[in-house]
Amino acid sequence: MSVLSIDNLTVSFPGRKSTFTAVEGVSLTLEAGKILGVVGESGAGKSTVGNAVIGLLQEPGRIAAGEIRLDGERIDQMPEASLRKLRGKRIGMIFQDPLTSLDPLQTIEAQLVETIRVHLPLSPAQARQRALELLKAVGIPGAEERLSQYPHQFSGGMRQRVVIALALCAEPELIIADEPTTALDVSIQAQILELLRKLCRERSVAMMVITHDMGVIAELTDQVAVMYRGKLVEHGPTAQVLGHPSHAYTKSLISAVPRPDVRVERFPSVSYIEEAAAPSSTIDLSTHWLGKTRNFASAGGPLLSLSGLSMRFETKSSVFPSRRRYFDAVKSVSFDIMEGETFGLVGESGSGKSTIARLITGLYHPTGGSIRFAGQELTALKERSQILAMRRQMQMIFQDPFSSLNARMRVRSIVAEPIKFHRLASSNAEVQQIVGDLLDHVGLGAAAGDKFPHEFSGGQRQRISIARALATRPRFLVCDEPTSALDVSIQAQILNLLKDLQEELGLTMLFISHDLAVIRQMCNRVAVMRNGELCELADCERLFTSPEHPYTRQLLTLMPSMELLAASPQG
Amino acid sequence: MLGFALRRLVQALIVMLAVALIAFSMFRFVGDPVNQMVGLETSIESREALRESLGLNDPLPVQFARFIGNAVQFDFGTSYQFRQPVADLFAKRIPATLELSFTSALFALIAGIPMGIYAGLNRESWLSKLFLSVSLIGISLPTFFIGILLIFLFSVTLQWLPSFGRGDVVEIGSWWTTGFLTVSGLKALILPSITLGLYQMTLIMRLIRAEMLEVIRTDYIKFARARGLSNRVIYLRHALKNTLIPVITITGLQLGSIIAFATITETVFQWPGMGLLFLQAVQNVDIPVMAAYLILTAFLFVSINFIVDILYFLIDPRLRVKQA
């Protein structure tokens, strides 16, 4: 008998005017010791399925139809009191962000013991003993000492292990893991996936993994269910679904996944989710505003040249110099970026890649070293007019499309602001004309200018950010994780847009990402960073085919293998 | 921890010195202190003698140092209007003000915290809506008006409670008098402490409610639910403790302002506390009393802030690591 069986589940959120159906007619089964992946993009309803199973649907959501059975026992209609006895005891749950899943004011021990004692008839001392065993089982070294520590004293990966230990407290039959590795670095992700797989096999727990990441699916699951707008579009053994997808949506989703093993010129556009229109006109650089002053004096040599760049932050201040503590975020990094190329910077969190972006754009002032842009030493610039002129030539696109746009400004004003600030247009009418052109060119249409940022989706907002960056007629674009907050099909569109713009406008790009697969698709040359140091710098293809530095090799092996995936149509 | 406490102590001392400087300049430069003390017919020679004996001819830094030396021993000179040492005047008044402030703070906390928790957890219930409406009154009506309203209702119309004064007091030790031990003292305390504490209560309630709403949406509360913990444990052990940090900040500051702003309530209820004394001092340009009041209030604020900072440490383990 299956541990979990979901039959024709429909979840709806009644609203004031209409009822929104988040999940519609989903049927799934899951056996003990097996891992089922539920994959889909944001809004597909995959998390809602998990929440419905554990009985924690967000208000005002409710199960409108269908049945959920745990070991044959119907649980979707259980009263809250009996459901609570189920949670933690028979169904464990793991959330996405280990940094926020634990109560910051309680020790790990308090949280473990409290959970154990709710479900099992153990004395405090026995519960503590069990907590220790659990910590050892999830691979936390020095469990004895760490037991009395607080969550903030653990690293992200270790915290996720604690969360897993908490989910295992009462030996549940079923574990629901909602994006268990999304917030983690690639090396930590590999470890956590390994741990989940091991626990699942050893304790013969059934696991439902909810994720948007095809890599996690390919790496971890036995079966996969693909969801699209609340419906289950495809369901079957992982190898079969990924290798020979039958539904059109699955096919297009798989083709949009950046592949670390192959480089494609363009991502095939996903016909299912198209949220942008093709630009209505092409821009002729020789006549258009965007092309003016493009003939920068080319000094020959690299456009941007870093040498011995370092950045040190004070982590503990003191009156006495000997007692101050520092953190070296960037340690003597040197590289050149040639005119017109896309230079990739890759590394895990804390490697200093974002710090470099901020140093180049002048958000931080370096502790040492030099930054030369078009032959000019940036660190030596004193006059405001000179600094502004430099800033105009470099623009930045940030990671989070939700917080990087002012929510109180209309899109038109957001894009017009840099033009007005740098006085790049002669009249207001010209500004409006340019803004319209830019919005049209990034695929939003000129009419988008009258709306506010919140009316757009994540991908569309990132397009607004790109339009804003282009508004100063930049020569150099710094993209700091521009697509890591986006769904895979949207990511493919944004990456295509960046490629097109670069080609059209002859931009030079610094592309920062933790995702090696994306880097491979975008970049000409790549630098690998670790702990503030440059490990390896090579041509993109060479880095992926014959990496030299051991760390690069390690990173490459850690990437979830995509061999299961169907060959990309263009690949 | 110790280093942090020391650093805060030094900062507190600097604040106190700055306040003392203001009080000193008020004493020294707002009018001529000698003119305030003597009558019109006093001769110039005896004025000079007084000036010399008060040390007013010494260099300013010396005078300031002497002022601080005296202030530390709680010697603020003689009140112009009462011809009594300021310290004695305050000693008589302090118990009244502290008892009133303490009772209103207690009232604000005991009523405000449960109401806030309830309103945060049951957002839609009619009782929460009632709490919010009542709290709107508490925030928008001025203190003196609430006081007069209460007097009118409970003293004049119903004649349940006294409208002014402290009632009978009992002396404890040589200088502390308390109203806590007599029936009339307790009855006299009710109206003024509600008047004084109503604003703080509504503030605490609304703050706890807002924080509760915020906290119950966090991942760790969701995760606590998914771990199968009961609602009582989730709300009281996990949610409430996490709401307390901003609440402590505000409560601490508010406790300071309860003491400082008792002035109005004390006037309305003719409560024989420091606030009433201060008001009389302002009317009669009684500079030593004003200076002493200023320093005393500042001292209370600074000590409360200091205690609040230490409380943060006890509640939030993240701070312990950062500062240690």
C-alpha cells in the first residue's frame, strides 16, 4: 500500500469576487523509501499540494474536492486536533530557507527536545539523548557541544541539517521537503541532497520533494510530477519524464534549463509562458539616441582592468588598532575585461564576487589596488563631474527584481530618471520618446511606462531594470545574479534579451552568477572565485572541458548531472 | 557583556554631564541668582558678600565642578519659593510620583500585553475590533481630558472614588511614604494611574498586536506548526518571545515618559508628586527646583535605557555573540 495517495485533489482560495483554484484534480501516489519530485514554476501550485497534505493551507485556502490518504487513512477531513498529532509525528516537513525556519531565540536543544517530547513519551534526559542521536544522524560534527547553541551559530548548510533532524524527530513515514536546497550553495546543496537520499533509503521514509530545479529532480528523485498552473501535466519515473517528455509544457521547460554540458547560442523560447512581446522596431544605432556618443575613444587594450584589488571590512572596531578584527572580502584580485566580451565571475556565497561588482561601480571604495576603466584610474578620480561621467558609462543590474525598483514611482519615471540626471536628452519630449523606445526594446511595449512596478512579474521587472540600465547609454554592464530569482523559462528569456542587447549595442558585460550552467551559456571568459581569491581564469569552453584548478573541478562535479534530460532541440 | 555594559555606562555618564551643563547654565545665567534670593532693600555690599560666599565669582569651570559635586550628593541648593533645601522638597515628593508611575506602568503592561496577544491572534473577532477602537480613544484623547472625564464619571456622578490627593499614607522608614497600605490610598491611586497609563497601554497593545501579526507569518512559526507543536506552545513560547524585543524598547522609553509626563496627571488630580512641584517652580521661576527636576528626569531616562540595553542581551542570543 502506498504511504501517500492523493486522489483528484482540488484546492481553492475563495476571494471576495471570485474563487482562485490553485490546484486542480491532482492525483499522486508515493511508496515507502521512494522520492517523488513535484516540479513546476512559481504559481504552479506545487507548494500548495505539500501544504494540503500536512494540513497547513494558508488562509483562506481549503480543499474543495478530492482525497488525501496516509497509509490508507483519510486525512484531508481530519479535525485540527488530530491533524496536529499527525504533523511532526507521521509527516515531517522541511522548508526552503534554513536561516528562517528555526526560532532564533531558542537553542537547538530546546527546539529538538520540545518536538520530541510532544510526540514521544520520553523523559527530558531521554529526549536529549535522542536529540543527540538525530544530530549525529544528519551529520553535524561535535553534536554534543552544538546542542546548546543557537541557530545563528550554525552555517546555512548546518542549519538545514538541524531542520532535517527536527523533521525526523518522531520517525515520520512521510517527509515533505519544500525547496530544501534552493537557498544553499552548490557544494552544500550536493551534501544535503546526498543526506536526504541516504535518510530516505535507510529509514525507508517516503519523501515528496517540491522544487523548481530540474537539477535537483534529476539528481534525487525516483518519480516526478510536473505541474503547470495548478494541473498535473505529466507524471512518471524520473528518467522517462526527463528523457522523453510527452507533454509540450514539459518539453519546453526542459529545453529552457541551462545545460552545463552544452552551450547553445540562444535558448529556445518557451511558448507556454510568454510575458513579453518582440520589440516592434529595431534600433539603428547610427541614427538612434542610444547610438550617440557610442564611438568612445578606444584606447586599445582592455576596457576594464583590475590589478591587485583588495577590500577589507572591519568586523570588530576598537580604539586599539591591535584589537580590531578585519574580514578580507577581496584579496588582491587582478583581471582584464576586453571591449565587447562577456566576462563571467563565478563562486559560492561569500567568495567576494558581489563585492567586486560594487567596487567596480564605485559603491565601495577599495582598500588597495587599482581599477582602470578605458585607461582611466577610477580610484584616483576626485572631481564629481569626472566620477559621474564614469558612472554613466557603467550600469548595474541587480539580483532581486522586487526590491531594486522604487515601488512608488511609475515605470516611465524610473527609466527616465537616469536620463534626466545625466542630462542626456535636450527636451522632456525627447526623454519620453527614448523611454518609450527602451521599454519597447526590452519587450515590454511603450505603454508599460504608465504602470507601477508591482503590476509586473519578476521577469518583467528585470526587463525594467535592464531598460533603466540602458538609459544612460552605458558601455559596460554589471549583472549581479540577474536571473537567480527567476523561474527557468523566464531566466531563458532574460538571458536571451541580454545576449541580443549586447550584440546590438556592443556592450561589455561582467556577468556574476553562482550558476555554472548559466555562466557557460553567457560568457566568453570566466573567473572562478573562492574566499576572495581568484582560483582560475580561462576561456569559458576550456574551463568547462579541461578545468585546471582543483576547486573548479570540484565545483563542476558538484553540479547536478543533467544527463537524464532530453537533448535540447538545438543542442 | 561586561565590556558592553561598561561602554553603555560611559555613554550614560556623558549624557548626564551634558544635561548637568544645561541645568547649570540655567541656574547660572537665567536671571541673577543673587537677585532671586535677596529682597529689594539689600545693600550692594551684602549682595557682594553673598555672591562671594556662594562662589559666584569663581571661574566658570570651578563653579560647574562644584555644581556637579553637589548634584552627586543630591544637593541642589535652596528653593527660592519655599526657602527649603531642594533635596528635602524632592524627597517628600518622589515616593508619590514613583508609586503613581509604577502603578500605571503595571496597569499598562498587565492590560496591554494580553490584549495585544489576543488582538494579534484573533484578527477578525469582534473583541479585537473593540480593543482597537478603544485604543484609538486612548491614543487620540489628551491625558488631561481623560482625567477630567474619569473624575466626572467616577467621582462626581457615581462618587465611588476620590477626585484628588493621595488619600491616607503610611510612612516607611525616615522619608518614604506609601499609599499602597491604606484603602483610601489605593482608592486614590486608581483614577490617576488609569489616566496616566491609558496611552501607554494602547501603545503596548498595538505594538504587540503588530509584532504578533508579523511574527506568526514567519517561517519558524510555520515550521513549529509543521513540527506538530500545540498552538499554546507556538504562541507563548515561540511567538511572544520574538515580539518582546521592540516591545521592551518602547516600554522602557515609555516608562521614562510616564515619570516625566506625570506632570499633567498630577495637576489634574492634585497629586502631591514631583510634577506638581515642577509646575509650581515654573510659575515662580524657582530655578534650583527646575534644574534638579531636569537632572532627576534625565537620570531616570538614562538608567531605564541602560536596563533596557541589558535586557536585550538576556533575551536575544544573537546580540550576545556580536558584542562579546
